[in-house]
Amino acid sequence: MAKMQAGQQPFNIMIVGQGGRLQYEALVFVASLREMSPQFSGGVFVVEPQPGPLWDHDPRMSQDIRDALLEMGAQVVPFDSHVFGSSYPYGNKIEGLAALPAGEPFMFFDTDTLITGELSELPLDFNRPAASMRREGTWPQEELYWPGYTAVWKSLYDRFGLDFASSLDLSHPDDYWQRYLYFNAGWFFGADPAAFGQRFLDYAKTVRDDAPEELVIQSLHPWLDQIVLPLVIHSFGGGRPGPELDGLDGDVTCHYRILPLFYARESDRAVQVMEAVTAPNKIKKLLKGYDAYKRMIYQGRGQKVRAMFDRNDLPKREQQIRNQIKAKGFWIR
């Protein structure tokens, strides 16, 4: 069990470590956590999917990345994929929860997250789980013959015996996407990863394999985790995060997702942190093994992207930002 911080319940952190881009992101995440949140003394679990019949390749991290994570005090914990694997890699965040210590509060982060402040100062209430509100209305998608937002979401709450009405934000009108509980799955937290993960897995399998008829024309890929997460959080008595957690996706964490987008739209503070925590030679040597980090950070392409945009007057849609970066030849993942 993690040591208690003053005024805060101890908790563990989980990220997914996987070969390819995610292992480099995991390295940056842990480096930024150690640099920017020195008071955090909980466990840092990098859960790693293992080869098996559901993977068409070896999903494990390279040994040099694993060694660097261990050196920074993270624990690399294996787990087996029983439901998703290559067909839906986002399922790692669901199945990987089983690798955490049961009964201990946890917080999950996508690996493409930068820690920019002191996590231990956040007033997290693990008995009221919540998740990131930094999202767009990506699901469900409006279709010509669809039954509407209310019918789609209510069918899911009904399927799992949940109270739909209490999940609604009545400050928004009926059939407007923000009225309905919908999160970005980039971070979420709860009281018990075993219970949370099992319910997350059960709900996800049910929606994937036996979705209500109201979803018949809706795509579940890649949105399945974000479709199910609100239902899981609501079932545990949670909901939208309050203003006391504004530091998440704010001054304490930055979910940057892809480096060109990071340089285009995130704060000067976040960019300074990114470039500081990736500067040490031990980190630099490893990150140069991935082109996006080499070109955007170490060869200065990120600063060229940054000069293209006014952070106070960004295009309203992410796709517009992407298109402008691509037009200049600066896009890289």
C-alpha cells in the first residue's frame, strides 16, 4: 500500500506499456511524474500485455525501455489478454486493471499524458469515480435513420439496470450530446481496480457482442471504451468531475495524444515540461529510437509547428489543426 499523503487517500497509478509508440510515451509519463510530482509515493504500475492467441505480434516492450522504467521506480506487471488483444488494443486499459493490487484505490492514465504538477495535492474521492471531460461529441454519431441520443444512451442504461435519468446534465437540451454522461477515457479513477475492471470488462463484452438494437447503425470501434466507461462510473455512484479536479487536463496533467497536436495547442508550461523531462541523456538516447520524438523534440520540428498557431485563437475543430500541420509537411505520429 502506498504511503499516506497529508489529507489524501493513498492510490496507485496505472498506465499501459506496450511495444511501439506506447512504450516511449510510458517513459515520458514516468519521467514527468518523477520530476513534477515528487510527493507522490504510490505505486506506479506499467501493465504489459503478454503474447498470446489474441495478439498477431509480440506486444511487449523492449528490454531497454523496461529497464529504464524500473530504474525510475515503476513496476512492470504482465497481464494476459482474454477478450481483446490485436482486435481492440484499447481493451488493454480494461483487461490490465486486473494486474493492479485489488482493493487499493487506483488512477489510470493514457500513456500519452504529461504530468505537469503535483498529483498528490488533488482531492480525489475514490468512492465517487470520475473520468476526463476533455472530449468532443464523437459518439453516438448522428445518422439519417437513427433514434436519437436519448434512445441510444437509455438503451445502454436499461441493458445494465442503471438509472438513466440521474446521469443527465439537465443544463443542456434534450438530444444534445453534452446532456449525456460521456468521457474521454484518457484518465479515470476508482476505489478498487478488481471490481472496476471486472465490470468494465463485462459491460464491454456485452456491448460488443450483444448491443441493444438502438445501436445497430452505430460504430463501436474505436469508441467501445468510451461508450462503456460512463456506465461503469455511474454504476459505482460516480459521475462528472467537479471543479476541484480542474487540475486534471489543466495545471497538473496534460493529455497531449500526438506530438504535433501537443506543440500546436498546449500551454507554454506543458511544452517547457516536455522538453525538460526529455532532455537528460539517458532519456534522450531511448526516445531518439522513435521518429516522432526525434523529429518533434530533438530536431526542433515541434517549435516550427508551434509557431504556426495562436493558442488564443485555435481552429475550432481538431481536424482543422491536423490539416494545417499536414499541409506544411510536419505531421508525424
